[in-house]
Amino acid sequence: MPDAPKFRRRKDARPGEILEAALLVFGEKGFAAARLDEIARRAGVSKGALYLYFETKEDLFAAVVTQAIVPDLGRARGSGETTRPFPDFVRTFFRGTLAAIGQGRIAPIAKIVIAESRTFPDLARHWHDQVVRPMLGFLAGEVEAAQKRGEVRAGDPWLYAFQIAGPIMLGALWTETFVPIGADTIDFDRLIDQHVAALSEGLLVAGDAP
């Protein structure tokens, strides 16, 4: 019976292998042009076996977001949860986010959502509900907590979250979209440091900026 556990492990691993293959194919082809038979081939399964796990391409995309990307961002979020004061939180959080982006999962899928959201609004809705709103909500919560500690100026925490996240997300999309066609690369370490310095001058209560 030694082969039985091995077979079960292989069978249990198939959804993960399919998701990894889907990440690659979606990233290379986009959502509309991605073909399930190519995803199945790269995952080493038959197209029929793929349908045992995912009924539609939309289901597969949703699983990629929920099971492959959300956990990466969750680890980035966790990296900054207990960091104080606020500028150190921002720096730690974005370094964790960049580590997640550096795995090559997040930016390609974000670009697909932006490019194909009009044609496939359910993709954008799922990305918003599972990725964008939770992360902005987390940032807004940290801003509100810093306001209560007297570190951050009065203002709408939700709008502050947009201001804080904007440069890093733009940098990620720039890297995914324009660097492959010859645009200058971005030094994210310098971007984070300069961004935190700018926040310290404009967002923090006077006297708290380092």
C-alpha cells in the first residue's frame, strides 16, 4: 500500500498546480485570451480533470485571487500590524507588500483587472471585494488608530488610505506595464523612503515628523 498515500498527495496537490498554471497563463495572455486547455496542459492534467475543480474560467480566476494572491497580501498586512510609530508602520507595510508583489503574482492580475474590467465586470468586483477594499480598509484603520494616538492630522482615514497606497501601486503597475518595453526601472527602496518622508511632512501632526 505504499503508493496510496503518494497518490492522494498528488491528487490533493492538483488544485494548487492548476492555480499556479492559471497564474502564468492569465499573466501572459490576459483573461479573455487565456485558454483552459493550455492551463490544464501546463498543470499536467486533462481539461476534464480541470473541470472537476473549476466549472468556468471565471471560477478559476476567482480562485487564483482568493487562494493565491489574498494570502500573499495577508502576510504583507501582518508584517505591519504591530509596528509603531505610524511612519515605521507605513515603511514596514510597504516593504511587506513589495515582497509579495515581487513574487510575480499580484501586478499581472491587477493589470488584467484594469484592462478587462469593462468586458468582465465580475473580475473587477471580485478583485475589489477580496483585495482592494480589504487592504484600503486596513490602511484606513491604521490611520484612524494613529489619529487617536495623536500622530496623524484630522481627515478622512479612507481618503488618507488612497494617498498612502497610490505611489506604491502606481510603481507596481509601471513595473509590470512599462519596464518590459524599455522604461526606466523604479528603485522601490528609495520610493518608499521618499514617500514616508513626504508623509511625515504632510500627514503627521507637527512635531512628530522624524
